[in-house]
Amino acid sequence: MQLPFQDIRQACYIKNKPCSKDNGVAQGLFILPVVRFFIYLRFMKRFIALHLLVLSLSLAGHSQDNTPQLLKEPASWTFERFSLPPSFAPAFPFTGAEELRFSPGMFHKDSVTYFTYVFVAELDNTVSVSKKDVHTYVLNYFKGLCSSVAKDRKLTIDTSVIKADVEQKKGTTDFYNANLNIFGVFTDGAPVKLNMEIKVLKNAASKKTYLFFIASPLARTDKTWDELRAIQNGFAIPVTP
């Protein structure tokens, strides 16, 4: 690689002495590092270009995966989709996909709809779900989520105090209430008591089971729950081709 002459000449100065035939030490000590520096710059340009390409491909793939397939409403709520088991809970015992919709106040602690959201899990090769399965789901899920996000955001929490109580709704076979003690890791990491209602829907033909979760720290008597229940009741199992 050819270096500009001016760069080589400037690199050869020692105590204001220009390069000369007698200045071999200067040439040895200064020209070689400059050459290495320019090689390093060329390498870094290629390295950065490669990583930008990989990032753009990754974002494109994420955009495709992030298309709503199950949870299309409320369209104004922030949407997310990912595969199960989630990356934050590798020991999670179910496979499939999950789609979520976050209320406008989900990540704002001073909002009336703080930590209020809905999500539906599509569980592959699952024809029935018990109370124990629901408990396993929420406990593994939220322990992994809180631990992972707290670590990323440098929050200190004690995941051993994360608890979940799950009870079947009276007079039903496919509805559950859950009360969770978790942490608000998306804000300041303070404890959050999260109320949940879970509806179970089964598709025997496709051997899939759907769990529709609605969640909020608000009391179940709050009017916000009317909206959450309306979203839950509006969900229908996808039609199998």
C-alpha cells in the first residue's frame, strides 16, 4: 500500500530533524507504525461496512417476524412478536410464538396504564393446558424477563422473591386468574404487583393451544379492565388452511 509522501515525511521527524539518509532510526521507529496505522484504518472500514450489512439484514428479518399474525388489535398499541422459548428464558418448557400489544403508558411509571398490556401465546404441539402449566409459564417467563432486563439496565433485584399465584376462575374450565410479584425493570426496578387474567383456547386440528393474557397492576374493578377484557374476547383462533 502506497502512503502519501507528505505523511511519510512528517512521520520521520524527531526533535524537528527531517528525514535523511542518516536518520535510519527515525525511519525504523516511525514509518512502520504509520504504515500499520493506515492498514488498520482500511481493515476497520471493511469491518464496519460488514457489520452494518449484517445489522441491516438482521433488522429486515426482524421486521418480517414482527408482522402481526395473531394479535392485530389494538392497532394503536405498540406491537412485538418473538419465538418461544424466549431468549430471556431458555429453560422455558413451551415452543411456539408470542405476540404482545403494549398500552401507551406501559413503560411510564407515572401513567395510569403503567405495565398494562395484552399478549397471546401460540403453543405448538399442545392439546391441553392445566393450572400447573399456566403457573410454570408465568413464573419461568417473568423470572427470566426480570433477570435479563435488570442485568441489561444495571438494576439490582432479587428474583427469588418473584412469585405467581394461579387460580382457576369459578365455574369455568379455560379461564385463570393470576397474581404476580415481579419488578418494574423497564423503569426503576421497583416491585410491581401484576394482576392477570388468562383465557385458554384450543385448536385440536392443528394441535395448538392459545393462551391470551391480559395484565395490569390496576385492581380488576378498574374500568381499564373492561377494555382489556374486550380485547381478549375479540380474539379468535386463526383459521387452519
